[in-house]
Amino acid sequence: MTVPMDMLNPAIVDIGPEGLPLSCSASGPQLGLDGPEDRFDGPLTIQLELLQQEGRISVTGTLEGTAIRQCVRCLAEYADPLLVSLYAEYLPQATGAAKSAQAEQGRRTARRAPQPVEPEEEADEEDELYWYQGDHLDLAPMLREQVILAAPMQPICREDCLGLCPQCGQNLNERRCGCPPAQAPSPFRVLRGRGSKGENA
Ligand SMILES: [Zn+2]
Ligand SMILES: [Zn+2]
């Protein structure tokens, strides 16, 4: 059995232009996903292909697993299948000043490209850009970021989730509670409230 942390720190010398396949399973905490929201059912399966061209390393692949999320409507926990498509580029970071120099080099490369690069695509490229130092690649921070980016802002257990009754708190997916329908505040009442405030002042 391969130790996941070794797999997630491949040596740069092992990555060539012919490509280096990499597959392993990791837990959330092994990827730095150890917050209260980072819960998974079983391991995360990672399959990557790494390619190096003159120091520039591209990483493509997938990350699969099952996330446990809490529905924002009914507050129930549910299993959310994860399938994250990964794409990242790593550039060597030699010194502190290397970052801007590399960015400048990136722009020059873009200008040389036969197809003009759309501004939106350029922005995406920046998001996928990572830096490496030394003789090993550290893939965990990139994987962690991609899993976080793939998480929905408003997790919902299912499209037609009925949520909770605002009056008694019953989960309406399980049964109806019999409470009268909630009344929206009427504009008249709001106006009257303002009026009485004015009288008191
Ligand atoms: Zn729900
Ligand atoms: Zn109710």
C-alpha cells in the first residue's frame, strides 16, 4: 500500500514530458480539509496525470468521493457525490521576486500564442496557477482548494426540498405539521408602524 502523503508530494525529477500517472486515496484531513464543514463519507480517490515541460508542470485528473453536507432548507445531512475535474499549472518559484517575473513571462507567452487569449480565459488561468519550491511538488493545497471550489454555496438535499415549517420547525419533507400558512408582513402594517413611530417622536 502506498502512503498517500508520498503520492501527494511527487519528486520533480520523476515528472517528465512523457507524463507521470498518479493515483491514491486520501482522507479529508490529509488534504488539509479538516474544518467543521469538511466531512466525507469514505476516502477521496485521486487520479492525476502530471507532465513537465521546462519546469512548467501541468496536472490534470479527477477527484472523487462523497461529501456530507447540510441542507440549508431542512438542515438535514445528506450525501453529495463529488466528482471534481482537476486542472492546474505549477511554476517554479526560485526567489521572492520570482512570482512577478513568472507572471510577466506568462504574459509574454500569451502574446506569442497564435490564438488571442480571451480576458476571461486569462482570469481562469490565473486561478489554476500554483508555485512550487524545492525538488518536490505539494499537491495537497491545490486539491484542497479544488474541493472547496466545487462545494455548492447553498447546499440543498434535493431540488424540491420543502424545508422546515417556520412556525413549529417540523421537517416538511417528513410530514406536514398542520400549522396555518405563514403570513407575509403586509405593506399596510409596515406603514402603520412608521406612523406610530412618528407620533411618538
Ligand atoms: Zn433539504
Ligand atoms: Zn408547523
